Amino acid sequence: MLFNSYEFIFLFLPAVLAGFFVIARRNPRVAVTWLVAASLFFYAWWNPPFVLLILVSIVFNYAIGSLISSRRGTPARTGHGFPLVLGVSGNLALLGYYKYSHFFLDTLNQVARTSWHLDDIVLPIGISFFTFQQIAYLVDTHQGRTDEHNLIHYCLFVCFFPQLIAGPIVHHSEMLGQFRRVSTFIPRADNFAIGTAIFVAGLAKKVLLADQFARIATPAFAAAEGPADLHFFQAWDGAIAYALQLYFDFSGYSDMAIGLARLFGILLPLNFDSPYKATSVVDFWRRWHITLSRFLKDYLYVPLGGNRRGRCRRYLNLFLTMLLGGLWHGASWTFVCWGGLHGVGLSINHAWRFLKRRPVNRWWSRLLARAATFLFVVVTWVFFRAETFGGALAVLQGMVNLPFTMGPRLGPLAGLVQGLGVRFEGPFVHTEDLQLTLYLGAWVAFVWLAPNTQELMGDVGPAHAYLPRTGAPWHKSGWLSRLSWRPSIAWAAVFGLLFSVCVLSLSQISEFIYYRF
């Protein structure tokens, strides 16, 4: 079931919300069970048989977690680490079968020139997210940071419907403590107002923005897979449109998840913090898909050695972590390449910081750093989006396929530019191309300059452990602080109008991009 659908907004959500608080008045434990059942129904809406899969995964990890808790503190010779190895291996085996069987088999066939065949395997929605979430739970339990003795509570931790399909990836300690509070089971007007506002903001990002940018990006990348060459404006417009589509799609989903959880009095962790405002690749990964970055750091980068074994080993660990992070996003070598490019970017960024030592904080240096980071991100998104390496290279070639009329204007520099791989073969600049480029550029400027959802809602604590960036121009010292959300008739009218426009635009339902990751 999609958040951006009539059945979810007007049937499922009101029924689940009302049922939860009505039942909670008499028995909070039954209310939690009701929420678990509703979340499983939500998951079953897409493909009912896969409910059995997620239930098996939940019971398996709960049993392993209980075994780890019972053996924690025993001497090493008793094999106290075996349950953790078994649990992590079981999760990875499940994920590997459903997500990577065809990928590894196809790679083997290409390398060994064999012709092994495997029947089609349907990828369960959200398996990457709930698998990682349970791996984190097992590791945290092994290290004594958490445990769970109630199966229903653990079920809710895994399958709570706002974050079940595409995150954020939450820690057990962030989630379950909130459902043990008495106040969670009491309906509050402020939670309804805040949650609704955040949900509508995310819905608008998805329906009114992401889906519109998809109409620009999809034809460009489809053309890249064909025989015709892309010219300069087609390639750049497609790449930038996809960058905007992905940003508004995933950040919109994350906003909707945070807003939905807030209706139940639950604060989910922040997953996006204006990543296109980043001034470095390191800064980008502190802002983009924050909970995944946290998982990769805590459960992959640090166990590999982190930065404890010298700078060269640190760069290698970063590279390997991002390679595996790219593979997590999709079973394709283009995703691995995307992760590897970011691994290289992170390593170069850390090396530069070590050599430079003194950061420059002038406005023009920050602007150049932001532009360079955004350019790097857009170019690497090409591998993330393209179906094949050939399609990705076609888009990249189009990015340097300048209109042939520009060659003579560059004079002696034309030869130097051509030596770098630039071709002067593109067509004349048409008015439509220029208008589309300016349109996309205006949206990039908007993303750079405008406050994000959390900053607008900063006064009401929109997410778990949220801390506003006090240096931002829209903080309390700036005039844009007037935009801060507060319960008022004016804000109610704004979000009411926005919701109405979104509902009228739901005639063409589209999935969230990260559903398939």
C-alpha cells in the first residue's frame, strides 16, 4: 500500500489511528497488537504471501536475540558469539537469495562463460530495510546496548508501518521506549497537527515535485539506452532532473514516515538534512539517508577498523564500505560503481582535509564547495539511475557533447577542450532546451536556499533527537524565522490547500523509488 494513494489516506490511516486510541483507552497492550496487525495488513496489501516471510524473519531474529541475551557475559570459550554469527548469517542469506541470486549468477555466467539459469525471484518490498534493522538489533543486543523480552513489541519494532517499507532504519532503543510510555496511548492535538503538517509536506514533495521531475528524467535515460546520442542539454537536464526527482521522492517519503509516526506520538529519527546543501562529500553523507550512513559506519566501517589503523587503511575501509553500500542499493554493477565513486570521493575529501588543515569559511568558498559537491553528486547519480554501463556512459558523453557552434567561439582553447574528451557535435541551442535548463536551475537554487521541513518545524521537535543548525540564516536570529511552523489558522489554511492539490493529483499513482531497493 502506498502512502500516496486514496485507500491509504482515506481508509487505512483513519481506521488504524482511531482503532489504536480507542483500544488504548482500555488496554494499551492490545492497542500495540492492533498496530502490529495493521502493519502486517499494510505489508500484505502488495503481496500477501510475503507476510509469512517477514513473520519468519521476525521470529528467527527474536529467538536469536533472546539466545544472545541469555548467553551474554559468559566466557568466550563457551561460544557466546555463535548466536550472533548465526543471526547475521541468516539475515544476509535471506537478503542474498531474494536480492542478489540473479546478480551473482549472471556475473558467474559472464566470467566462466556458463549458462546457469534461475527462475524469476520476486523481491519482497522493504527487505533491505527490515533486514538491516534486525542485524543492528542483534549486534546491539550482543554488545549489551539493548534487548527485548516481548515478542509483540519486537514485531512492532520491525514492522511499524510508517517506516517498514523504506526506512528510516531505526535502533531498538529509539523506538520501543516510546511505546512503553503511558503518554503515547493518549491522543494529543499537537501530535495530530504536527504529524499532519509533516505528512502533507512529504506528500507534496512526492506528488507535486518528484513525479514531475520524473517526466523529464525518464525520457533522457531511456534515450541513453538507445542508438541515438544525447546532446548537451538533454544529458544535463536529464541528470539534474533525476537528482531532483530522487531527492524529493526519498526525502518526501521520509517526511511522510516521520509525520505518520508522530500521529501515534512516536518520533522517528531524521533521515535527510538538506543533502544538496553539502559543501563536501563527507558533509553529503552526513545529510543524505542519515540512518543508512549511521548503519554503514557503526556496523561495517568501524568493524573493518575505521580510522584506527592509519590513513591508508582508513581510505581502504571507506572505499570498501561504500562499495557494499552501493551493492545494498541494488543488484547491479552500476550501483557498485556508484558506491565506489563515493568511496573514492570520501577518501579524497578526508585526505584533502588532512593536508589543508585550515578550512576556509568565506561565503564564496562555501558556494564553490557546494557547487562542486553538487556537481559530483549529479554525475555519480548517472550510474545510480542508468540501466546499463552503456547508458551511463552515453549520458556522461552527452554532458560534454557541446553545440558545434561553440567550437569556433573558444578559439585556441577548442583544441585543448577536445583533448579532454569534449566534442562539438551537438545541435543549436533551442529555446525549449534553454527554458528547461533555467527551470531546473531555479529548482536547484530553491533547494540550496530554502529551509527544509525539519527547519520549518524546528520549534516543535519534529524528529527523534533533532538538533537545528543554529548557523542557518533562517534560525531565530534571521528574518526567515517568521516562516517557522506553529499551530495557527494561517498554517492550517496553507497545508489544507496543499493537501487538496495533492489529493487532486493522485490520479496517477507512482511508487517510491526506494521501494525497490
